[in-house]
Amino acid sequence: MENLSLMLAPLLSSKLMIVLIFGTLFGLILGVLPGLGPTTGGALILPFTMTLDPLSAIVLLTAIYCAGTYGGAITAVLINTPGTPAAAATCLDGYPLAQKGEAGRALGMATVSSTIGGIFSVVVLVFFAPLLAQLAYEFGQPEYFALAIFGLTMLASIGEGSPIKNLIAGAFGILISTIGKDFMTSIDRFTFGINELSEGIGFIPVVVGLFAISEMLTQSTLLDQIFKRVALKAVKLPSISDYKKTWITILRSSGIGSFIGVLPAEGGTVASLIGYSEAKRWSKNPEEFGKGSVEGIAGAEAANNAATGGAMVPTLALGIPGSATTAVILTGLIIHGVRPGPDLFREQPDFLYGIFGSMLIANVLFFIFGFFGAKIFARITLVPNKLLWPMIFAVSVCGTYSLSQSMLDVWIMLFFGIIGFFMRRYGFSVVPVIIGLILGELVEGTLRQSLVIFEGNWLEFLTRPIAVSFFILSFIALIFPLLRKKN
Amino acid sequence: MSDVQKSKGADKKSLPLFFNISFKVIFIIVLISSVLLYFTFTFEEVPPILNRGIQPATFPKALLILIISLSLIVYYLSIKVPWNIEKKLPNSFYITLASFIIFSVVSVTLDFFLGISVLSVLVSFFWGERRIFYLFLVAIIFPIIVFIFFETILGLRFPGGIITNLYYN
């Protein structure tokens, strides 16, 4: 009961409500614009959160996360281009249904299933995050090392694209984290005589480079692409027969999305694809999929929004991000001096339940804004790329510069923009780089501290049952794609 | 998303080894990793009494060896299932890339915001915008709005330059 009142506290705070409304609207705009999304948007707005208190800052980021994930559906339905990668599966049935003159019905189904999926995942978050945090009390350095390795192998295994390429990208991310002074011995690594690099490479320049700048380069190769926008009169709530048809799909996908979200992978993107394929597998009318099935829309949208709450579980309980956007949220927490992990649950329950409550409210807010304002948000897609991307460049450069007021960060951003473009072009996902970068210090630190505890004896890892369990799971995660391929 | 799709026999017949795209990509990764691996041997070592666990160079070395090994596996797999040859990059890509370089030069030598303006006008123009008002909007009005926004809300001081100094003075 006490926790419930803590969760509802944001409703009573006008400041938090303003932050929530702004975050939801901003998230929707980011979600609607193809190429942008909650990860880039969160990274760009991070410098502004410095003017806010920690709770308001994280509430803003989580509202952007929830609304941005949903916003991608609007573009997916109306112009057959996913606003965010997580909405890719929504295109498959959303656009065909819109072409039949039922854009309002398609968006209505996307809005309702996204909201249910999002709320379901917040319930999962409220129940499971404290349990996981409780479990984390049993973790020492070796267990955290094994857990981080498990996270990276899961990312490689179930993330998008080739698992081996994902592993290379993850290792590259960890390698970036080793740049600068070694935190245990203060010896310079990969600094090449540049003093500013001694501090290491910041997270924000890398994220903005890999997501925003590389996307700008990608857009420069797509100038001849013409989008056909389907007209939208108004968003319609699903009919009783639509509800009857889809309620099991929505619940199933909400469960799938929450579970996938908890695993350190690409969050909503993978969740929506699995949610969609499971919806098709269990459907009584699988032949309708790809031709405008409401079950297809519900399956994809409930799953990708359910992944938002799921991905927050390991982020808050263990300090291990469940997706690229939660990696940005984790950075926000660290910048504001909040250390995620079990102690956070014991020492700052008001802060945590404030975040849970805000996520719940954000899901309701994007339902309202999506339902009544989808037509307006859809118009944002009319902003031509030739005007939009120079503006995004200006904000990216200033946002990146602002964190440490260093031009080096701007060069790093441009460098990673080019790297990110070629990575994507040759089939390497950039998400593992981000997760690797944020987990790098944890992986190396816990490994080295474990070896201090074990007096250099690596075999001592085998005496820790939890660590061994994570290593076995990591091994399974690595061979899983091979088995899947064989089958 | 990636436009490199794998399909059996896509570039099997025509391309000799050195023009094979997977070879070129993996060669670059292995080359850069090898150079970085070489640098790890130049890292200082700590005496055993200060050495907690492993030497500072050991972890990056292990990562680089992992990257090289995995890259070779990717190349081996690409021989079996070749990558499709991706579309040639259009001129607009190279112009955008060149505008990054121009931005870097202008922002260092003349002015940070002038650099942003020059990039904005170049990108916008070469991406197809010909209307003067919109070029003015992205090159002048928007950077000014961004400047004022960051200046007033974050109290940020941008690097000096021929235009920024006018404001600061």
C-alpha cells in the first residue's frame, strides 16, 4: 500500500507531471521521425537533464523511452517505414490495413496494444525488480563478472543479425571502455599522447555518433526514396470483435516482450519480431498476416512496448542495461549520482517507485496523445529530411559538446558516426557496441577484482555456483544460434 | 538497417579475392586490431606487488585477439555464404562526409557556429533544398535558436570564434 502511494506520487507533483507530459510528447515526436528514436533522443536530451533533480531527469528519460517506442507505430502504419526499429514488425500488417482505408483502426489497435503491453511490463517491473535486487545481494565480484558475460552473449545470441558480428561489436564496445587511464593502476591505455583521452571516452559522443550521425549518413544514401503516406481521418478504438480476436495475442505478446526486455538484448526490436511471429503461429487465421491482420499489429506492438518495463528490471536492479535506451537511462542515473543496484531499492524506495509510477503514467499519457493527436504527429513525418537532418546535426553537435565542453567529444562523435555507418552497412549492429561500452568497466573491473580475491587462480571461478550457472547459460546462449540454424 | 544480405552464390563467381567485400571489411578490422594489439605491448607494466590480478595490457590484448579470431571466423563463413555486393554509395553520401570535414575545419579555424551553418547549408542544398528561405532557416535561424537555448538553459560557453566572440564581448 505504501509502495502504491509512492508510485502515485508523481500525479501529485505538478513539476513531475509537466516533465512527464513534455517527455511523452517529445518521445512521440522522436518515435514518429524515421531514423530518430528514444535512444538518440535520450542521449541528446541528457545534457538538459542536468538542470533537473535526479527523479525528474530519469522520469523524463523513461517517458521518452515509453512514448518513443509507441511513436514508431504511427509511421509504420501510415508510411510503411518504422519510426523506430522496434516498429519494423508493425509495418507488416499496419500498412496493408491502412491501405485498405482502415488506418484509424490500425492505429487504434497499435495504441491500445502498446498501452496494455506497457502497463503489463510496469507491473512486471514493480514485482520482479525488487526480487532481482534481493538476489543481487548474493552477488560478489565473480558473479557480476559472469553476469556481464552472460549479458553480452545473450545480446550476441538473440540480438539482430549475425551472432558472431554482434560479439565482435560487443568486444569493440568493451575495447572502447579501456581507453584512458587504467582505473586500478592509473597507467594510460590507447591515449596516444592525447591528455584529454586519459579520462576515457564519454558515452554520449559514442551514442550520438553511432545513432544520430550514422543515421544522417544513411539518410544521405536514401534521398531518392519516396514515401507514400496513407491519409488518416481519426484513430478508432478497436471494436468488440477486434478485442475478442486479439486479447490473448496482446497478453501473450506482453509476456514475451517483458521477458525479452529483461534479457540484455535489443529490447523492443527483438521482442516485436518474436511477438509478431508467435501471434502468427497461434492465430486461427495465419493467412491474414501480412495482409492487414489486427492480430499482427497487436502482437508486435504489445511486445515492443512490454519490453520497455522489462528492460528497466536489470537496469535498476543490477546496473546492467536491457537495451540501448536503458543504457542511456543508466548513464543518466550515474550522471545524477544514483547508483543502480540492490542498495537503491533499500535506500531510495521513493525514488524507485516514483520511476515505476511515472512509467505507468507515461503509458496512459501516450495513449491519450496517440489517440487524439496521431493525426498531428503524423504530419511531423512531412518535415523533409533535407531540413530535418541539418537541424539534428546542430543539436547533436551542441548536445555532445555541452557535457564536458570539449571539442574532442565532437570529433569522437563524428568518428563514431562514420564507424557506425559502415558497421550498419556491412551487417554489424551498433547496439552491442553501446552495451559493451557501458558494461566494459564492469567486466574488466570485476574480472580483475575476482582474480585478486582468487589470488590469480582462474579455476576458483568454478567454486562459485552462481557464477558457474551464468557461464553455463552464456555457453548455451552462444551455441543456441548454431542449434537454431541446424534445425 | 544493414543492406548487406547474405545469399548463396551472390558474389561467388565474378570477384577475385581482393575485391570481395567481406575480404576487404575483415582485412580492415584485422589490420586495425593488429595495430592496436601492437600498441598494447607498449603499455607500461606494473611491478608484481602493485599488479592486482592482471597487467593493464592483458585485458585489451585478450579483447583484440578475440576480435581478430571472430573476424576470421566471419570471413571463413563468408566464403561459404558470400555477402551480397552492396549498392554503390551515391554522391550525396560523399558530399555529406565532405561537409563533416568542412565543419571540422571551419569550427576550429573560424567559428563553431559558422561551422554548423556551413554544414547545414551544404547538406540541405545538396540534399535538394533550393528555396532560399528554408536554407536561411537551417543555416542561420536554427543554429541561433540552438545557441540561445544551450546558452540560457545550460549556461554553456561555446568555443570562441569570429561570430561567437561578438556575442560574448
